[in-house]
Amino acid sequence: MTQIQLTNTATRRKEPFEPIDSRNVRLYVCGPTVYDRAHLGNARPVVVFDVLYRLLRHVYGEDHVRYVRNFTDVDDKINARAAATGRPIRGITDETIAWYLQDMDALGALRPTDMPRATDYIPQMIAMIERLIGRGMAYEAHGHVLFEVAKYAEYGRLSGRSTEDMIAGARVEVAPWKRDPMDFVLWKPSDAATPGWDSPWGRGRPGWHIECSAMSEALLGTDFDIHGGGIDLQFPHHENEIAQSRCACDGCGFARVWLHNEMLQVEGRKMSKSLGNFFTVRDLLDQGIPGEVIRFVFLMTHYRSPMDWTAEKARQAEATLRKWRGLTAGIEPAASPASSVLEALADDLNTPAALAALHRLATEDAAALKASAVLLGLLADDEGAWAEASDDAAALIEELLGARRTARAARDFARADAIRDAFAAAGVEIKDTPEGTSWSLLPGFDPSRLEALK
């Protein structure tokens, strides 16, 4: 069996991955807060942990891996969006979840085994909070329930931060009813205009951190294998999850391995609306950049390194994928991925090394290339329509090739050259050989540039 190595944030080391139960490998990843379209940075952990999910399924078997990724559908940002638009909260969250799934499907991401909504687990959150109060780890104050950080000696160990850094990083709310500024909210009161549920502490709603603890426990148990998310969640979200989950019962270990992907930039700068470089996944898809191309660009950078999205990388990715799809068209994939690709992924999800191995396979073995690319979520048969000309475009290209042959036979070289130049401008590569003329599409194919020559 392939030995997977993963860099565990909790230990700062790359370690052999040994599941608690090899027939029930469990993975939890923090999902989106559903009030708007997913931006490009939101998509990076989806692709990172989709690769891990695919690898785990390959090594342990599809039926032996359970992947949970939640939806946070109760949050002050959602409340604010509802107040600003006059729309019902459920309408906003249902619509946003549908958008999210559609966009992540376009990136070739497999859907997780479970995709729980926070609002479906309010009873479990209340029960966990009651346990924390009963164990002396949380307290009620002014309608709020707070976790008492000072009582958990290992708080801050995951992120390795000092108390001063944690206070600054958490942007803690200073309130007179807190015993310590670091104490964080498990439950807070709701007014008449805010979503709320009945609880022992009055009508209210959960704090953000308790959601993932309750959902992961309900679906994966008190001890599971891997917890993942973006590095921006390491503190305070993941730090707080650990504290409340481990203190909710004796011997609760929570996640054994913590994985965090680094952040994303655009053209060398932090993505920001003020800089004009803020993109949602849908923005790029609507610009004609295929989801498979977006995925390939993500895979070009190791998940633990900051990633820079650039137009040039997208162009390179599109060109490579068109070439590989041409090489593998109509070919049955090999029975298993190449060992070079599998070894790269098993080495802490080294996707750049895996892509390098695919480039080598492209010159050696098309069947192995196809099987290995599928392990990375690439070259799937049902994801390749973007790389093919439509029937109308293909017919037009063939018609113009015929017109070019006629013009050359008649020594009308001006007409033949005009057709050749139009092909180049439209993104159609033609090759003349003794056996005839072949063609393929290049990045940015634009059939409208051929219409005038009909």
C-alpha cells in the first residue's frame, strides 16, 4: 500500500499518515459562509482537499473514505445581506449553496460524502455547549455563553502564537461581562429581527466556532483523521475548535492531522476589490476560462506555498491541457496511475511534481497519462467539451480548409494566405503534411474571426 506523508500543522513535521481505521478514513474541511459567490481564494482549499480526497480514495478504497465539508448558513454577514436586500435568509443561503456547488463542479471537484448545513445541527451545538458548562469550561454571562480560555492549558499550541499575538489576531471583542478578553462566544442572544433558536440561555444563535465542532463530532466522531482549511482559519477558528472539542468530553482527541493551504494572490498582489484584481470563480468561467484550466493553475503551486494567479499561467495551462487532450483522445486509460505521479502526490500532495511527471508521460505513454491525470482531477472524459470545437465551428474550419486547397490549386495565393492568417488569428493551428492537413485549437480559440471568410 502507498505510504502517504503529510505535513501536520500541529507538529510542524511531515509525517507518515496512519489512519485511525483504514476502513473508515475521515476528513473534515471547513466550508464557505454562504452569502455571496465564491471568490478565487475560496476555491483553492476546495481543489487542494479534492486532490487529497482522490488520493485517499485511491489508496484506501472509495467506500472507505468519508469527507465532510460544511456550509455555514447562520452568520452576521448573511443577516446583513438579508437586511440590505429585503430577501429571506433561506432564499439567500439556498441560492448561494447552489452557486457554490455549480462553480466547484466546474473545477472538477468531487462532492464530499457529507455537506451539512449549520442550521441543521443546532441541537447538537446546544448539547455540546451544555457539556462544556457542566465541565466548568464555559460560563453564561448576559445572555451569552463563553468558553473560558484560561482553563485550557494547550490553547495557542496549534498556531504557536503568544497571548499578545492571539489577542491581536482574534480582534477580540472587549466586553465587561467577559472574564478574560480571550474568551470566545459559543452562544449569543438574538433580537426579533435576527435568526434564533430556543436554548437554556434564551433565544439565540451559535457562535461561529462551535458549528464545526458539533458537525464534525456528529458525523465523524470525537476522534478523526484529518482536519483541513485555509491558513487564515488556523487562528482563531481552528484553535477554538480544538479547545471546545477536546474539553467537551474525557479523552476526546479531535483531529489527529491538521493541514492548511496558503493564501492566493493575483498577478503578484493581494486580491482586493480596491486593486481591481478581485475575481469570483464565476467571473473567470464567464470570461471563457474553463474550470479545468483554473484547476490546473492551482495545481502548479504546492498547497503550502502562496499561490499567484496570473493570466500567463492560465494561458500555459490551457495550452498544455489542449495538447494532452489531443494526445489522449479516444484512448482507454491505463489500469492504474503511473507510480511517478502517485509517489509525488503521496509526498505531501506535491502537485507540481505530479504535473512534471505528467509532462514526461505525455512523451512516453498516453494511456498512463490519462489514468494519472484523472487522479489529479484532469482529463476526465466528461470535462473536455471546452477543448473541442462545436460541430458548427468544426464544419466551418473544414469548409475553409477546403477553400484554401481550392485557392492554392488555382494559384490564388492571396486568398490562401488570407485563410491561413485568419486561422492563426482565430487560434486554429494547421499542419500541412504529405497525407493532408490537420488542425487543432489553441488557447483563446475564437470562431467569430473565421466568419468573415465564409
